[in-house]
Amino acid sequence: MKEKRHLYLVSDATGETVRSIARACAVQFEDIEVVEHLWPMVRSRRALETALEDLGHEPGIVFYSLLNHDLAAHLEQFCRARNVPCISVMEPFITLMARYFGRTPKGLPGKQHMLDAEYFHRIEAMNFVMAHDDGQKQTSLNEADVILVGVSRTSKTPTCIYLANRGVKAANVPIVPGIPLPPVLFKRSRALIVGLTEDPARLVEIRKNRMRIQNSAQTRSDYTDLDKVREEVAESKRLFARQGWPVIDVTRRSIEETAAAVLQLLSQRQRQHEEGEAGDLLAGDRGTATGGNPR
């Protein structure tokens, strides 16, 4: 039986930041069952008092993200009086940046969630992912930033959705035995094409679980036959090698880790592109200086 501990997450915005940090820390304690109490949009004394009432019933660690100094001070005073641990998850970073930048922070709650150009770019990316999921809209695949290719159940769709939240236009194309892949994949394109692969035995288990969830009466087929799946995976790897596509093995990766690897590949590709353009400009300057053709 795991030991139960309460964790209070108080935020003046959606609470995504404080919850992500808390969960990243909590997973390091496997023998503890963390009970989260999330209090988002705390921007007034009244809202804070409601959260403190909850805290008074079941004391626990408090992680907070409050940019209003009066609210933060009231929360810390409440916690000190009850000997409850309390920490701001953003203040150390804001203080460090303010000192380094030589600027005073604005202290505007929820500013990272404003409807700016970046926000609408993410929405556009999400719409693109939904429209190009599972090989749909093949005629516009070349508009993607990234195209993920892999056999069924290699986490293509959730990875694309995660990438869309980072503003990346991602599409995915399944490799299905007997069905040809879209010709656009084999033409020169602006998109980065990445192959996803997975351990066959693990893939079989995932597929069987998927079929059970869907209440499929047919749990034994080529789709879940280990030898057939091994051949599927082997053929996909041969395809990736022939095309020179980078490959990510998702067997032991979370969606976040797979997406991070894709973003790293995108970054490397962008740097290579910029270095290539810089080299072309330098060569052009030299050609002009020597009386040659800058082209």
C-alpha cells in the first residue's frame, strides 16, 4: 500500500506550469501516492481563501505560481503559521532573469496564455494535424513541417498532436502491408520525414490491448501475429534505410520524449539549412570579388 501525501497546486492561470513541474518531481517517489489539489485562476483574495480552506482540511506541500505579491505573501503566511511547506515554482527563475536582463518583470498573470500570433499558429498546426492524420489529405502533405511514417500503433497520432502544441505542422502516414505509400513521400519536399519503429513483441501487446478496448472479436490475426509483425517492422526499417530517413525507436520512449527527438531533428535540419545558405552567400561574395559569376 502506497503512502498517501497531498499536494496543493495554486496558480493565477491555468495551472499547467505548476502541475507539470509538480508531476515531474513526484514521479521520483514511486512509493508515494500523490493526491493533487489543483486551484487554477486564483487572482483574488476570495479565490485564494477558498483554496486555503481546502488546504486546512488536509495539509500538504504547496506549489504555487502567483505573480500578485500580496496573494503570494498571504499564502506563504498561512502556510508558515501551520508549518506547511510552500514554494513558488516561478519566482526563482523570474528573479534570475530580471537580474540578468536588468529589467523589472511585469507581473501579469496568465500572460503566456494570451491570444497572440504564437497561439493562433499552434491552433493552425493542430487543425493541420487533424486534417492529415493517418494518411489523409495526401495532396497537401508537402505543406507539413514533419511527416511521421510507421507501422500501426507506433504512436504517430499522439506524437503529432504533441508537436502541434509546439506549433509544428505534423502529418502521419501509416505503413500498411499491401497498400502503397503516397508518392509525395518520395519526392523532394520541405517536410522532414521521420520513421518510427518499435519492438515487435511490444507492438503485438499494444495492438491486442487496442483490439480488446474496441471489443473486437478477432484478437488473433496477421495484425497481432508476432512473426507477421516482425516482418512488418523489418520491412519498415528497410524502407527507412533506403530513403535515408532518420529513425526513432519509440519502444521505451514516452510521447514527450519522441516529440523531443523529432524537435531536435528539426532543429538540426534548420541549422544545416542556415549554414548552407551562409555558405552560398559567402561563395557568392567571393565570386563577385574575383570578377566571377556570383551564381
